[in-house]
Amino acid sequence: MKSQKRTTIYDIAKKLNLNASSVSRALNNSSNVSEATRELIFKTAKELNYKQNSLASNLRKGHNQTIGVVVPRINQNFFANVIAGIEEITYQKGYNLIICQSNESHAREVKCINTLTNQHVSCIIISVSADFEDDSHLKNIKEQGIQLIQFDRVADQLDTLKVLNDNEQASMEAVTHMIEQGYQRIALLEGPQNLNIFRQRKAGYLAALKKHGIALIPELVMENAWTKELGAEATRKLLNLPNPPDAIFASTSDFSALGVLEIATKMGIRVPEDLGICGYSNEAFTEITSPAITTIDQHSVQMGKTIAKLYFDEAQPNEGNPSANTVNIQPELIIRESTLRKK
Amino acid sequence: MKSQKRTTIYDIAKKLNLNASSVSRALNNSSNVSEATRELIFKTAKELNYKQNSLASNLRKGHNQTIGVVVPRINQNFFANVIAGIEEITYQKGYNLIICQSNESHAREVKCINTLTNQHVSCIIISVSADFEDDSHLKNIKEQGIQLIQFDRVADQLDTLKVLNDNEQASMEAVTHMIEQGYQRIALLEGPQNLNIFRQRKAGYLAALKKHGIALIPELVMENAWTKELGAEATRKLLNLPNPPDAIFASTSDFSALGVLEIATKMGIRVPEDLGICGYSNEAFTEITSPAITTIDQHSVQMGKTIAKLYFDEAQPNEGNPSANTVNIQPELIIRESTLRKK
DNA sequence: ATTTTTAAAGCAATCGATTGCTTTTATTGT
DNA sequence: ACAATAAAAGCAATCGATTGCTTTAAAAAT
């Protein structure tokens, strides 16, 4: 597309026999421009269809009213909602968002970060990819003088602002609830343990068992049952054990819980009477399965808003005091039929 | 945050006793730099943790490897998937995405467009907000020499590239299917008629009726039943008519169809025996309701890919030949239990 | 009427990278 | 050994907006 030259402040200045600096000052409503010329400049700018070139402006000013967001996938409910929450605040402040997805790949995440630092964004908000191992790309952000806020899936060791769900607390509540409903052999579908969130959810599971004096049965803990398919597969194995579980906590996701429910239904096992099921995330569909699935709501939109506000409040990471840098969003246990054995 | 000065090509040049132009050429792998100095420059760049300033680069080069996307809401399945599709292609090409949401507000949409044109993005991809009335902000994009691609919800009158679902065809197929299943009094939940997509879906509904010699019954057409709640409300009214419908085509969304299903269940009306239900969009949950809901898949990820490819193929709108500028994605009718009366 | 003060406008450097053109250095051919 | 050619490096302008400083014009004070 042939890009006909766009009008600049010089074009306006020339037409009005003024200097570009006056035009700039007028358009920015700064001082030292008479009311008369100011109006004239605005009028002419409109006539010539002038649009500011943010590249030039930001280059000169040395900063950029733009925030970068890096998430594993934007078409995942939780992340889409967090972004929606962030956007609500940043929009009010006149900031732009550049949204990148890592597609759960660390290599791609590094590239996203590079792009954003090259753009001189003023802040990067990130939830790391599933194959997270190394945080040097994040350290680099801070070295570039860019604010960094981590959320949900974070690099624990790194001293940055963090906004987290209290995964451990929520998991503990969920498992406690199941125990109180009379379930005794509760299985855990766990996620990759290199991610903090899945470690915490497991910790909550273990804590609940311990609190109630229930011994951990290692064969009831299934690794990496993240998707609906993997959840289904794990469930098949669990239910075929000589001594199968009477409940399954799909700590990885509601999709996984859905897989559990499907297999149970297929095998003629009654939920919640013979098997309790609890998922994680409060995806829309959990409300309408039958039975409806007990799950944990992460208050994702709220989380996004909190993150953005944190930036605008100019909160600074408190070196050497990691806990002071963390904001915890309290998740909420949503109890539904799939774990309600005692009516 | 105190932003310590970042290294520039001048810093590298100074350290190596070279000129900045050589550094620039080396880093861009262009000609006229000896292999030895090229390596030296790369090594030093790494040492000094040099990151290119894209603002400066893009300003000088006069363009920007960035594409802007404006959608009503990113946390809606359809849009999130389209964006995911776009991103897949743009990432391969080394382009960035700036994603904005209009929140279904025209005023906000205008602001988004302004931001993007100020950033000199090379292309804007848009699906307009629900209160669409005026397309002057879109005309302005073309005047700025920026490529414009509309998708799904478009300004019909505007000569731009468009990527659309064939809503009319899909709706006609859906209603035809219902007629073939023996439904005779098919109601329509329609969306705001200022949006092309809802006009087309209605047209498809009308065409199917006509083809089968069924007269339109005006009282079976309900306006603005977009959400689950509104769908439920409309359904309540419909089912309380002296002569109620025996099927409902929720052309607005699957959420609306969900509302239909809930009310029907609540009123003890059997689906699909007494009432057929068809939604639109193939949201994840439609597969797992009971009965599962018949719906229309829009191939949203594919749509996103098509849009992005269109840009990179440098397709140009063909002035005065609107139809040549339109790519139609064929949606797919997904038949499930909610309309299967004849087993 | 003249000096002082203030407001308005202009000048020129700057942000960092790119690029057409010129100069210097190295290489090749005779 | 010297001219011809090619390769490598340097110079300086440019992209468009901003901003500290200076100059000019207008208003106020004496």
C-alpha cells in the first residue's frame, strides 16, 4: 500500500507561518501559546487530518504509555479474563496493551519479552509458560529499567511484584470439604511440578489430608493430567485399581474434571454417590454439566484489575522482603452437586 | 523506576572505535562490513546487553512490523480464537500484535483506532462493536495509508478486504435441518439488525422457511435475545403463547440457546421431542449440556489465519468490485441431540 | 516616554537507528 | 611496482516530536 505522506507538525507550522515547537506546545496544551494561535493550530490540525506520530513522540520522551502482557494462551478463559481486567484499568489511564502469547513455549516467551523490551514498554505483565525452567529473560527486563509484574504462574525466586491466587489455601478448602462429605480415598490429578501453582495445589491437598489424619496413598496421585483427555485416561487407571478412590480432585483444570466425569458416567459410576469430583477454575461449563461440578473460582477479572492498579500505584518490589511484594487474591470454593454426598 | 540509560549503537561504536553506521549495518546483517568487525560488534552488543530501540528504528524506516486488532471483547470464545489464529501467522512473520477491545462501545472503538493509527501500525483488523452506526473512523484508516481488514461484523458499504462467515447459508442449513426433523413452528431469536451478521442469519431463516413453503409467523420472531438471560426471557414468552413454537433457533449465540434449554427444562418441556433448539458458535459447553445442543461452528481459528494470510499476500481491495474483496469461510452445522427428533 | 516585566514565538539540539554518498583501505591484475 | 577495482568504514542528513534556551513583541510600571 502506497503510504501517502502523513501530515506532521511541520506541515501545520508551515501553513500557519509558525514554528513547529509552537505547534507541538499547542497540541500538548502546554504553556506559552496564545489562545488565538492555539485555536488556529487545532483547527488546522483537524483540517489536515493530523495524527500524532507516537513513535517520534515516545522516542523523544524516552517512554511509552504501553504495557506488555505475556500469557501462555489468550483463548483460555482464565487468561482472557485477567487481560480483560487489566485492560479495563489501563484504558482509563490512557495506556495501550500489547498482548503476546507464548503458546506454552519458553523459547517463544523469550522472543515475546525481547519484542516488548525493544518497544520500550513501561511495564511487562507475565504468567510464565508451562515449560518454565529459567528466569534469566525476566531478570533482563528489570535490567532494562522496565517494571515487571508476575501473576499466577511465577518465578518464585525472582524479587518482583507478584499477584497470586492462594492456591494452597483453596485446595486445602476443597479437599477438606470433600473429607467432610465423607470421602476417604481422595485421588489427586496434579500438574507439572515446575510450576508454582501446581506445587501449591498439591501442598494444599497434602495439608488437608494431614489435618484430618489421613495417610497419603501414593498410587492415588496421578501426574500430568492436564487436559480432558489426560484426565479421562488417569481416571480410567484410577477406577480400575483394586482399591479405587472414592473422590478425585482434578487440581489441574476443569477440563480435566470434565474428563473424570465422562469416564465415570461411561463406567456407570454414580457421581457424587460413588465418586466425588472437584475441578479448578470455574469454567463456564462446570455449572451446566450434570451433575454440576464443584470447582474453585479464581476471580480472574478482579485479578487483572489488581495487577494494573499495582502498576499505576507505582508499587515497587521490596528488595529482600519477598512476601511484601506479593498480593494474594482469595479464590473461592464453589460447591456444586458433584461433591455433595450428604444432602 | 529510575531507568538507567540503555546501551545504543553509539555505545558499541565508541567502545570499538567505529562509526554507528557500521554497527547498524552489522547488526542488520547488511553488506559492507567485514566478517571480523561484524563478529566483534555482535560480541560487544551481547556484552553490553544491547537491545534495539524499535521506536527509533521504525521512525526512521517509516513503518512498523505491527498489526492492530480491534474486537468487541477478547474474552469471548469466538474472538479469542480468531486472535489466536491471527497470531499464529503473524508470529511466524515476525510481526507484533496490538490487541484492543472496544467493549461493544463505538466511542471506545474510535479511540482504539486512533491509538493504532498514531502507532503507525501497518494494518488494522477489526470486528465492529454492537452499537455500530457510522464508518467514518474506518474510512480515516485508509486515508492514513494503513491496510484495513474487516471480519465477521463489518461495515458493508466500505470497500475493504473482508473475511466473513456465510451466516445466511449456515442459518438456512440449520433451519432446513430443523424442518426436515419435522419441526413446523420454528421461532427465531434475533440480534441487533444494525449488524450485518444478524441480518444475514435472519435472512437465512427466512429463506429456509420460504423454500419449504412455510409462512413466517411474526410473533415467533423475538428481538434482541442475545444473552443467556435474554434468551431465557424470550423463551418464557414464546412457550406461554396460545400457540407456542415447536423449535427455537437462537441465532444470536449459544448462550442464548442455553437460556432456552434451561427454561424448557424448568417448564418440563422435553428437548428435542417437544422443542428443538439450535444455537450459534459452537461454544465448548454445547457439547456437554444434556441434551447436547445443535449449533454452528464458525471455524474461528481458521478465520484468524485466513485474515493474517490475506495481509501478507498483500491482497488489495478491488475498488468498485466489493464481492471480489470478500473471503467467505464456510461455517459448519454441528447436529446434536437437541434437534434430533427422528432417531 | 522609558524601563521593566511578562507573554509569545523561534532556534537548535536531541531521542536512536538508518542510509545515500564519500573517503579510506585492501586486494587484484598487469 | 603501480594503476584499477573492490571492500570496508566514515560522514551527515533524516524520520517527527519535544524542550531548554534565546529572541522578539506586547503589556505594565515608573
